[in-house]
Amino acid sequence: MAFSDIEYREMKPPQALAELVESFWMLVNPSDEEQPMVLIPDGRVDTFFSHSATEPYHVLLRGLDIRPGPQVIAARMTTFAISWKLLAVEYLLPVRLAALLDGGCYLPPDYLGITEADLSNFETFCAKAAACIEQQLPAEIDVRKRRLFNSLYASEGALTVEALATAAGWSSRQINRYFTRMFGLSLKAYANILRFRASLPHLKAGRLFPEENFTDQAHFIREIKKYAGVVPKELARNQDDRFIQLSALPKE
């Protein structure tokens, strides 16, 4: 099955949620066939609202992935999802992520007031989820964390820990303690994942050399293999659309 046989859409959140929500998206496999895939780290935390031919409606929170792993898009599966930025983990999500590396946990089926009926219309789902999230926005967000994550995402992981700490006005030791406790990995490890993700559009376009802040070609190849399980050339080829996150990227 090709990715073109799967319906995929993405929508950005309202500006009021932009620091906490990266996007809303949907993925529908209308076929009676499963779609094998490889899930690669992309620095996102996702909440999936799903049902399929083999599973009833359920809500799953997926933590950060730090290594590639095999997954399956089930037959006749519909998934609507919220991709969260890390700042949301502390201020909005009901579960600490540190114990969920390369894994996830189920949430109550009425999480955010979403029901199975809401999976019939993507725009309605986005509006309903956004409205519920807006009602839960914190009165205040630590300004150091706001500066840290703004710099981290804007640089796509290219800045050093020291530069990020300076921009945030927060010591690197305190930041790493916060990251380990809250997310289960160091700030540098997370920045490396963001840098890998920033390379994906270049690889999809067939540019097999480093365009991000990698030391050299050998370093680039090692990092791609670490997070994708294959060398850049094989990832770019994306045979059978098995790297679904790469297939979903728009063409440059």
C-alpha cells in the first residue's frame, strides 16, 4: 500500500495555543490491509483518538521516541491526533512523560470531551479540541521555560545547551535536571532529535548531505542511522512508504 492510498491532513492550532500545540492531524487507512511502518523520533508528543477494524475507540498518549521502531497502521483505521510541544507536558497533560520513552499509555475515553462521533469530521474535531484546551490554559507560564522552548524550536535543535541556557536565563544544570525529570532525557538528546527531524525535508528532496549543524558527513550519517535505523540514502528512498513521517512531509 502506498502513502497516497492513506488520507492525511494537518491543521495548525489557533495562535493562542501555538506555544503548547504543534498541530492537529488526521490519518485514515480505508483499506482492509494493514500498513507496516517504521516510527522514527521526531520530538513530538502525540495524543491519538482512534478506532479501527480490530480495536474499538480509544485514546492513547504517546511519549517521546528516541529510537526507530516497527509499527502498523491497522486496517480501516481512523486516527485524529494532537501533537503537543514539550511545554504542554508540564502545564496541560495529565501524565508525566519521563516513564513513556518509546511507549505510551491509555487516557480516559472522554479525554478533552472528544468522543468517537467526533472522528467523523476533522474540522469539528480541531475546533472542539482547541476550545477545550483553551479552557485549560494556565494563568502563568514560567518565563524561563517559555524562552527556552521558543529558542529550542526556532533553532530546530541547532543551538548548544550553553546557548539555550543563556537565552533562557536559566543554568544548564537546572535545565538538564528539569528535562530528565519531566521528559526522561537530556536537553542535548532532545535537541539532537529536533536536528534530525529538520533534516527530513532535505532528505525527501534527495539532498543526502548535512544542511543542519552536523560536524561532518560521517557525523550526519551516524545520526541519521541512529534515529532512522538506516543510512541517509535508504531513508530518502523510503521504499514502500515505510517511513510514514517522511511520506507525510510536503514536497519542497
